[in-house]
Amino acid sequence: MSTKRGWLVALALGALMTGCASTGTQVSASSDSYKTLAKSQQAWCSTFGNTCTCAIDGMKTTCSLVYACVSSGNCRTAAQ
């Protein structure tokens, strides 16, 4: 039973890892909602900076928020 659970956990973690934006991804948001969410994460990012390696309109944020923004069609990769 524990082997089955281990495989399920590994599968879930693998799905999460492949579903995230890669570290350092910079995007530009067309939605004020995602800009507001990125702004609200600034306190979190100042405390736990290692978890905020992506950015929305120059604001450091979590890569999962960037992935959600891109997936919803509200963000595009920023020009470097």
C-alpha cells in the first residue's frame, strides 16, 4: 500500500514541477488582477526571496503565479 502511495506522490510532484514556469521567467501582464496579485506577494518575497525567482512587470513573484498568468492568456514573455 505504501509503495502505491509513494508512486502517486511522485507522479503528483512531477506534474507540479513540469507545470511551473522556469526559474527567472519574466512576463508582462495585460490583466490588472495578476499585477495586483504580484504586488501582494512582495511582502512574502522579501521574507522568502528564494521562492520568488520569476517576475510580472518587474515585480518578483512566485513562478507558479507567472505560470497561471501565462496559462490564462493574461501574460506574455517580456522582451529581454
